[in-house]
Amino acid sequence: MKNIIDRIIFVSGWVSIAIIVAITFFLFYNWIPLFKTASPIEFFFGTLWYPTAIPPFYGILPLLDATVWISFLTILITFPSAFVLAIFITHVAPKRLRYFLKIFLEIFSSVPSVILGLIGLSIVAPYFQSVLNMDTGQNILNAALMLSLITIPMPTSMMEDFISAFSPEQKEGAQALGANEFETLTKVIIPGLKGPFASIAMLSLGRIFGETMIVLMVAGNAAIFPTNIFQPARVLSSTIAAEMGETPVDTPHFYALFGIGAVLFVMTFLINIIGEVIRIRYERQMMKG
Amino acid sequence: MDVDLKIENLSVYFGQKQILDSISFEIPARSITAIIGPSGCGKSTFVRTINRMNDRFDDFSHKGSIIFDGKDVLSNDYPVEELRKKIGMVFQKPNPFPKSIYENVVFGLKIHGVKDRKILDETVKSSLESASLYDQVKDRLSMNAYKLSGGQQQRLCIARALAIKPEILLLDEPTSAIDPLATKQIEEVLEQISKEITILIVTHNIQQAARIADYIAFFYMGKLVEFSKAEKILNAPNEKLTDDYLTGMYG
């Protein structure tokens, strides 16, 4: 029996690795033929994304630029909000409320992103346009706000876990020296959790990068270089979703979309690896004692 | 005999469960009092009640009082941060912060608002010297405390507690997680500092109590069976229960 279980685990482990390798191969395999039409330099550094124009332009730089804008604005909103929320749950909220907040967060994180896209489109965008007098309500800020709403629960829940599980010995050590609850939090717990928090930030960023639906719906989808957060933009992931359906197979446009997929894949992969490295480093540092 | 702490009829409960039952005795100043007794007799709970470490448990409650400087430390009027400034504590497992040696020692001072660099530097030196750790770490005060050995970490924790100049130091089985040689060093440190500070140490090790204690309190099932000078308890205890414990009948 144990033998069979061992074998199942062994096989499923290798299968999942094989699938990742296959995905990578598939992405790159469908990307490479693009270079017959457009050079890697045109692809990575081209400033125009007009794949259906004549002649077509396959430069992903504006998409990359918009991805960076939206992702960073989102993480700028998400991380501090998650941090404050996590501290609220662990240190401010009454014990009974804590439990419900935690459950609420977990439920909220499983709301399909298309619903937030809908809210961004039908409530936030008109509000931006009519009340705040923006040129368009479908812009970077709207996308970042909606993206933050869908992202916040995950880092909040993780931070909450880390803060609650923080070494009781160290907490008592600080309190025995006369530190109150707040000083224990700011001088021992938070400094002690720098590593995990950095790693949580990276994981959130990875999730934001890959999020497609919201940005597709509310960012306005203009493949231009934004100069401020009130302008529309188009990111890598939503470009694939928006265009793949109308793109004939085995055309340069088709290959270029796979190229975008490969770029996204590599970027998310790198971000996750950086997050993991930070986490492992931190753990090793803590183990030294 | 100076009295530093006066325990009056102290009973402690966690929920419905009674952990300590009407403990009364007086802890003499500037000496080492050891609390001995079998596991589960309430000795740890007792010391943790003195500096109110148990306050954070919702189901903790108590009766009776602990008088220190003429005031009941268990009353809600007594500010707990002030209390812990005067009554320090060292725990069973060394628990330095993942900061430098220097930052560990000055932690309490900074909490209490000391910012003067000169005072901090001097306190680091004197506290580490009292914990006989200074010579080993004087060249690497900025090193992470986690890189110290277990025994050194525990002495750092003693230095950290001494840095805020407590009048009483509570130690909850401070040597149970470290090796015999490091234990010996810590015992020497305690004997040294007991000239100025009142020490209350919980130990499950009767030999340790015999080596360092001036007074011994024997706890059994939440009750104080006997409190007296160490020689008296060890050589001619009044109670048969104490004698049985010391001769290894149980425990």
C-alpha cells in the first residue's frame, strides 16, 4: 500500500514538473516564428503595438510600460492597506470580530475578478468621469483600485497569520522588559517579519501581474505610453485576452501574442522566485539560533 | 531580614481550574530564593503571576495580593509596564530578539525613553559584564544575537533584564535548555548579582537549588508546603512531603 502511495506521489510530482516544462516549451515554440517577421529588438523595444495595421507593429514596450504602471500603483495601494488591515485584525478588533473578519477576507478573495471589473466599469468609471471630471473613467487608477480590492485579502490573510504566529517567547521577552502591546508590535514583531512581508509583497505582485479580467474591463485598453494615472492603458495580460479570439492561427500576430504570454510567464516566474528566495533566506537566518 | 515581596494568601485560577492555593510567604531582599517542586505544582505560574505575565490570558484570575514597595502589584491600579521595569524576568528558553547584541541589551532602556548614547553604551558594558558575557562579545556587539550559543544567549537575556536595573529578577528554569558548563556560568552570575538584586528562581533541579539558593520554597499541587533557609529545607525539612520529594520518592 505504502509502495503504491509512494509511486502516486512520485508520478504526480514529475507530471506537474513536466507540465510546467511543456507550457514553457509551448509558449516559446509558438513565439519564435515571430522573429521571421519582427526582430527581438522590434518586439521588446518597439514603441508601437498595432498588430493589425498595414504594415503591422509588434512592439510590446507600451504594454510593458502600462503593466509596470498599473502593477506598481496597485502594490502601492495593496501592501499598506493589507498591512493596516492585518494589524487591525490582530491588535485592534475585538476577539469575536477577528474571527469573522478572517472568514470574510477568505470569502472575498474568492470573488471572481470579473465581478470587480463590472463594478469598476459600471460604478467607478462613470463616477470618475461625471463627478471627478476625468477625461475617461476607464483608466490606470480605476484598474489599480479594482485590482487592489481583489488582491488585498491574500496578503492581509498571510500577514495576519505571520503576526499571530509570531514567536510568543519573543513577545513575552519584550513585555517582560516593560514594552506594551504597541511597542511589542512596532519594535519586535514588525522588524522580525521584514523577510516574510517582503516575500508577501512579491507574491502579491505576481498575482497582480497575471490578473487579466479587471484590467481588460476597466483600464481603457489604449496601447499608449501613459503619462499619468488618469490615462487609459493596456497591459500585457489583457492584450492576449482581448486579441486572441480574433487572431488567425500561425500568423505573426498569433506568434506575438504567444511572445507576450512567454514574457508574462517569465516575469511572474522571476517575481515568485525572488519571493521564495527572500523567504528561504529569512528562514535560514531565523534557524541559526 | 529585609523583605522585598510579601505574598499574601495568593490563589490563582485559569478558568475553573485552581493552580495556586492560598500561598503566603515573604521573599527576602538581596538573596536567592529557589522555588522547587514537581512538574505541574504551579511554580512557573507563581513567578509569572508576580510580574503579571499571566494577565494576557483571558481566563486568568486571582485572589490575594503581592505587596511590593507597600503596594499590591496585582491590583489594576498598578501600571504593569512600571512593574516590569522593577521586576525583570528571564525565561526557560533563551529568547533574544533577532537584533544585534547591543540592540538586545538596550531594548528595555529605549522602551523607557532613554536616548542618551553615552548612557546606553555604558549600560551595555556594565550589564554584559554583570552577566559575564562582555569579554566574549565586546568586539562584536553589532553581531546578530542569534549567532551566540544557547548559554551565551541566556546570559544575554540576563544582561537585557539587568539593563533596566530591576530590583527583583525572576527566572523561570533558566538553565533547563542549556548545557552543564553554561549552567555553571549562569549560576555564578546569579550568585554575583544577588548581592544587589533579589533573585527568585524556579528550578526542577534540587542540586541547583542546593548550590545557589539562600532560601527555598517547596511547592506541591499548588500549595506552598514549606519555606525556609536553604540548609534547613535540604537537611532537616519540617514536612514529610518535602523530605519525600528531596529523596526522590516522586517528582
